Amino acid sequence: MKLSVNKTLSQAKRHAKKGEIARSAELYNTILAEFPGNRHARQGLAALGVAPAPPADMSPFGQEMNTLTALYGQRRLVEVVEKGNALVKEFPEETALLNILGAANAGLGRLDDAVDSFRRAIAVDPGVAEAHYNHGLALKNKGDLAAAIENYKRAIEIRPAYPEAFYNLGIAVRATGDLTASIDSYRQAVKFNPRYAKAHQNLGNALRSMGDPEGALESYNHALRIQPEMSELHISRGDTLAEIRRYDEAITALERALKIDSESREAKGILGTTLMRVGRLEEGLAFQDEGFGVITFNAKSGRHDKHRDTGMKRIEIATTTNAPHFIGSWFIEPAGLCDDLIALFDANGDSQKGGKTYDGLNEDNKKSTDLTVLPRQLEDPEFSAARTSIDLLYGCYSDYLDQWPFLQSIAKLNIGPFNIQRYDSGGHFKLPHTERSSMSNSHRVLAWMTYL
């Protein structure tokens, strides 16, 4: 297949805009390997600050490597592996060959073969930064974070100004829970490549998780100056603005995200929540339903009859009058549901976040670990425990209406995303709080909690 110069140039430019300098330079050099005088490829490399690759080696091995490099640049990875496996039998200690063979296997998802190729390359020459970096990527994808981190660090020791290695080191150390080290790594990535949009984005995400929304916004703004059409950046920026109550700006950012990607459920859901906070309830509910989904409890529906007499038992709280207590309490069964909900929480560690209050992430006010469940996720078999919990909650709600009939005048109640929260020893709400404290949450009618 003949190399498509225009297509490869476009791919190189896209990778450059994302801050993926190594991949962009590789594509430009792929063009120069076949068309040494191509002006656009040389200009692209100059803009990256990367020198063109040395003239092609015209030895038999050099010609084979040129062919492999061109095939890899065209993402014809199966052919790279087939030719590379044959060639490595003749040249078992050529690090360039082992590296490209490992990269092709990794691209095909053949991670064991990729790791083997990179290990062999490192054994031949431990001083090749790319081999350690690529080895780290393959190990990370295999789930071996500790080994991946070790290889990223080794790549950085060899080449201190290696933004891609710092970026992926940031991802790996964050996955271990070390947010501080993650932030340091992302800062190094953008130091050595200020146009690394993904590194700015991940730095913003990490800063936000550390309770620094203003720092997060600064990073998102940097990324947007590089990638203004990146929908997920506008979403992150909008969500952060909403968190610090800059609602008008948040709405603008989220609407911008939807102009770029009109099908984004995340943008619709967050926009819906934000609109409801400023009193635009019907409009907000519609967006929330499209994005996150909405659970509706109908006061006059017969849906709750299924659970009225099963799965829950009312706890009578003593009062000084004949009226029922305004706090409704029930035991729910089966008790094993508690274990199922805890198992659901533990199985979704990647989605857990620090608990927030109305003022955002602040452990002086509240310290918990939260898993947010979206209503639309209840259709997923993995979330069957949450679905059962909501069905039983509807039975409790129905029983509560029997005790307070005037509430039936509220025809329906809607539930958006809700949290499963874990409190470690000493973790709790540390300040008085209420579920209705301002205009932004005045639409709330009932609050509910299930203690496991």
C-alpha cells in the first residue's frame, strides 16, 4: 500500500495538537523516509523542535527497518509483527527492531508479546529511554502499576525532558492513590511540553480532586487554548464552575460542550443539575433525564404495592402526640442486600471520589469516599443491588405516604444521581448541615439514607 502523504500529514498535525510530540515526529519522519524532500514534513518537525531522522540506512537490515517503520506509520500492525518476527530471528539484538515489534504487539493488544520484546530490547541496551517508556505502557495496560512506574522513572532518568513519560507516570501514580505525585508528574509534562493538552487536562482533574478548583480551572483553560473543540474539557470546566457556584459560566461551558458533541450524556446530566440549582427546574430535569436518567416515584402509582408488605418493616419511633414521627424508619430485607451494596461499591474503585458538601471538597467539613450511581445505570446487571435498594425504598416511600396522606398531593418525586458513601473511622459530617439551604437545593422535598 502506498503511503498517503496528505493523510499522514493530517495525522501528524492532530497528534501535535494533542501534545503527542513523539508520535507526531514519527509520522513526519515516516514521510521523509519515502519522500526526503517533503517541505511540509520538514516544517512540521521544525515546529516541534525535532531534528529529522538521520538518512535511511541502505544496508539490507536498514531497508527492512525502513519498510517496518513505514508499515507502522500506516498502522498496518499485523504486517509489522509478521515481518518483525521473521527479521528478529536474523537480528536478535537490534534494539530498534525489538522496540517497533513490541510497539506493534502492544497496538494489537498482545501485551505479553509486547513486554517480552521490550525486555529483550532493554537487555541489549539499557540506555534506550523509549524502550523503558514503551515497556511501562505495556506493563500498565497489563495492570502491573508498580513495574510500569519503575520503567517510566527509568526512562526519565535517561531522558529528563520526556513529557510523555511524565504524563503516563502521572496516570500510573494517581491509580495508586498518590495524588500529590500525580500532580508533580503532570506539572513536569507541561513544563517540557507547554502544548500538551491532555497533560493540562489531567493536571486539572488531579487538582480538582485535591480540593483546588481554581487551580483546576487554570489548567482546563490552558488545555482549551490548545484544544478549543475538546468537549470533555468544556464539561470538566463547567462542572468545576458549578462546584464553586459560578453557575452562569458553568451553563455557558456545558452548552458549549453540547455544541461540540450534542449526544454527550455527561454534559446533559451536569447541565441539568446546574439548571436546577438556579431554579430552572423543568428544563434542568429534562436535561438530567437525557443525561443521567431520572427515577420517578409516583404517589398514586400501584408500582409500590409489590414491596409494600415485603422487604421492609416499619420501625415505630415514639412521639409525644398521636401523630406518626416525621422521620420514617424501616428495616429492609434481605439483610444480604447490605453485602451486595458494599460489593458494588468495592467493585467500582476507579469511580470513587472524595465526598463533597455544598462547598465542594473540604475534609474539614466532611470526610468520606463516595460512589455516585446514575439512574440509567440501574438497568445494568452489575448495579442490580442498587436497583433492588431503590425498589425497596419505593415501598418505604409508599408506607410513609400512608402515614402522611397530605404528601400524596405531590404527584411525583424525582431522584437523580445518588451516592453510596463509605465513612472510615473519624469520617463524618463535622458541621451542622441541611438538605435545603438555599435556592440551589430548595426543590428538594424528601431526603433518604440507608445505613448498611
